[in-house]
Amino acid sequence: MPPMVAVRAGQAPPLVVVTGANRGIGLHACRWLAARGAGVVLVARDRGAGESARQSLEPSPHHRVVVCDLADPESVQGAATEILEGGPAPTGLVNNAAVLPQELRVGPLGVELQMAVNHLGHFLLTRLLHPALREAPAGRVVTVTSR
């Protein structure tokens, strides 16, 4: 199976979607991917934080920020539409965003926030991007977890 970030002469660079892209592991993943020639879609809850992260990457016209609240299915649907209609189809998805509230918090649909963001939001985003990822020659989904 070819690597996810292979850049071939005469072809558009791979485009990788990264959630939680504005800090921590997500930001480091974006920097790693960008340094190897991939275009990166930085998914973040806050546009300003996402733009700041984008500015820290190797310059490329293929990088862009998409705002998404993974706890809100409508926001996830809108983000997926923006990703699919806003440029080339993604070849990879890194499900990285996570929350760890210190007390019980409930998201817009009445689901506990940690479950909504860390699991359900990523499941929905993966499902919505899946057809495009299956069409990619080396499409990949990477889910970041911790113990």
C-alpha cells in the first residue's frame, strides 16, 4: 500500500484533514504533514486559533481552515460539505480532537460532551468523508487515542 503522504511529480499533493489542528498533537501532525508536501485542512472550533496554526505551517496554497464543533452534528455536516466542496478531495483524515471536561457537560443534543466530541463527532465526520477517502489511491483514516 503506498504511503499517505507520497507527493508524485505532476500530481496534486495529498490533502489531509486534521481535527484538533490548532494545538498539541494535532498541530504537530499538521506541521509534519505540511513539511512533507501535503496540503492540510485544519479543523478547529475557533477560526482565529485555526488561522494562527495555519500560519505556523510550511506555506502552501493547499492549506485551509474549516471551523467545526464536533459536539454538534449540524456543524460536522457543514464542515464535511465545506471540505468536500471547497477544494480537492481529501486523501487522509486524522481524528485527533478531544475534550476532557472536569465536570459533567452536555452537548447540543443532550449527549455528554466527551462522548459527543471524542467519539460521535469523529464517527460522523469519518462517515461523511468516507466516500472521498475510498476513492483516494492511498486513503487513510487515523484515530488518535490515549489511555
